[in-house]
Amino acid sequence: MATAKLTGSSCSIARSLGVLGERWTFLILREALMGTTRFGAFREALGVAPDVLAARLATLVEYGVMTREPYRDEGSRPRDAYLLTPAGRELQVVLGSLQQWGDSHLPWPDGPTVERRARGTGRPLRVGFIDDGGREIGLDDVEMVRTAAYPT
Amino acid sequence: MATAKLTGSSCSIARSLGVLGERWTFLILREALMGTTRFGAFREALGVAPDVLAARLATLVEYGVMTREPYRDEGSRPRDAYLLTPAGRELQVVLGSLQQWGDSHLPWPDGPTVERRARGTGRPLRVGFIDDGGREIGLDDVEMVRTAAYPT
């Protein structure tokens, strides 16, 4: 279950964390973005307790990040697979930014374990700010501007 | 105190969350990126218990996200202010990606309360993937590639 207080916040960071910020959820999403779909595969990859995993997946389905799709292996009972929706796939940007920050500021002794690359060209990718003309904008030139909807 | 198990992980997303993933930490960082520096101002903006706020700020200092700087208002005892380091300012990308996702997929009835704009031009900004030639790469063309450092 997501944190109701956060999902009702006027701050979109707080709302996102209301859905995504529970322990395990980002790591479940990491596995999903690497192609994991089955309950048992999430469990094995993460070593997470089944009841916690079921609760986190249910929240992700409830908020439209994943969909539940039945499948059936031959000779087994039907089970559910969990697939990212388009909204879920957009979390690649969030996960990529966390990965990039961790690789820069909490480095692993052997170097990054996963790199972000462009399909086709293989060029290394970073996550950053882009203006509506497609130009990258450096951090020093990024402003957070309150709108008329900002609570007073 | 950060989650030791996560900060020792080979996964940079897990390490980042080991430092950043405690409840309140992202919201403290949001305030810091909007210019808040003083303990009392964080406390007032967030309504967070002082002991929890002190613990979260201590973790952020421990991991090099913030520095503690003494200040003294006239007639008061010396106090500490908390300033983002360059590593802390780079979290703008993480916070911006969470904000963007929340505004798209968990919208606020009155619209976004904060927008990302380029200083000078005022152009709207989004967070996305950029290759080493400065070109934006769409999500469908982003690959996560395991390196030789990936644990087997």
C-alpha cells in the first residue's frame, strides 16, 4: 500500500515517492527494466519476502506502473506475470539518474556494473536536462520555478 | 544512519538508495535545492520530527551530499547551516526526474506546482538521456548493458 499522505501532496516529488519510495520498490523496478516479469524471478533476484514483494507489486499495479498478465507453464497452475506499462518504462529516467549518481559519488571498486548505451550506436548515455529545442542545459542553468498552482 | 546493506551493494541504484532512500531524505533535498539551509527552516517546511531530521542531515553530511557550516545570528548561540556540496547539487537530476514523472502520471488537479526552466531563456526543461555527442536519445533506444564488473 502506498503512503496515502504523500500521494495526496501538492509536490510531485512527494507523490512519486508515495508510490515508489517504499523499501524494495526501486529494486523491483530495476529488475523489471532488465526484463524480469515473474513473481518467482523477482523473489530470487532480490531475496525479498514474498508478502512484501506481493504488496509492492500490488501498489505498482494499483498506480498504473505495471499490469498483471496471466500465464501458464505446461503442467502448472496459472500464474501472474508483471509487465511495465508505458508509465513504468518512463521510470528508466529515474532509475538511470540514481545509477549515474551512485556510480559518480558512491563508486564500486571494480567500476560501474551497468552502463547506459544508445541502441545501434553503442554511445555512452548520461541523464540530464534538455530544453524544448533538444539542447542539453547544464545544472547551473536549471531553475525550479513555482507556478500559480504552488500552495501559498 | 544509512542502510549499510544497500550502500555495500554492487548495484549503484541500491547504493544511492542506501544514502537517499530513507523516508524524508528526498524532501529534505528538495528544500535544500530550493535554498533552505537552516535546521529550523527544514523542520518548519516539512513538519518532520527534530530527531529524524537531525539523523537524516547527519547521513547526508557523512556521505558528502551536504556540509555543515556554523553561523551565528546576533544575540543567539552559534548554530549549524547545511549546504549542498557539488555531489548534492547533482541530485537535481534525480529530483527533477521524480518531479517530471509525478507530474505526468500522478497529476495535481491544478497542474504542476513547480516547473523546470532554463535560466536566461526561460525555456521548459525535461529530464532525459543524452549521448556523448549531446543528442537526446529516446527511451526506446536506451540499453542497460552489464559490464565485466557485474557480479556473476
